[in-house]
Amino acid sequence: MEIKEYKKLLKENGFKIFSVGENENWFRFEKDGKLGYCELSDRGFNFSTVHKPNLITGTGFLIYREIIKPAIQHAIDCFVFAPTWAKITDIESVKKYENMEEYLKKETILNYKEL
């Protein structure tokens, strides 16, 4: 599946898509105030959670790696607070964004737009 097709599938199912351009190989998505991240690598789609940056867990947890046929559920699974394998110190470090609006206020380097 092409990344444009996957973006379209998510949009048709109530997700909002955000990126710096139409032809990027990655994007962030939101549904019901929850955020996720998707990128297409040479080997497939990767999916991650999104939270405020910190020194312990960065900006999110990898949830899926190298998915060939991405489904809506892959995106939904990015809405977890933290994966089951996360340590207590990992979980304590997580501070979620309230919604994409809050994320965009904090993002000062990339110029996101809703696609």
C-alpha cells in the first residue's frame, strides 16, 4: 500500500492527518484528541505513540515495525498511554498532549498543516 492510500483510509474513518507536505513518507494523525505517528520505511510502515519529549522515553514508543499491509487498527493502537512492555520509569515519564492543537503550539521547527 502507498502512504497516500493509507492517509486516505484514515481520513475516511474520522482521523485527521498532519504533515509538512503531501509527499512526505511520514505523518502524524489525530482522532478524538489522541495522537499517533506513522512513517513508511523501505521495509514497511512503522507506528508510534506520541507524547511530550523527555529524556527517558523521547517523543513516543514504537508500537509496530515494518507492517506491509497497514490497517486502521494499527493507528488506533498508537493511542495507548504506553505499551505493556514499558517499565514503570518509562510510564512515569510520559506526559500526553491534550490534542493536536497543543502539539502544534509546541512544535516550532516544522510547519505542519492538516492534509
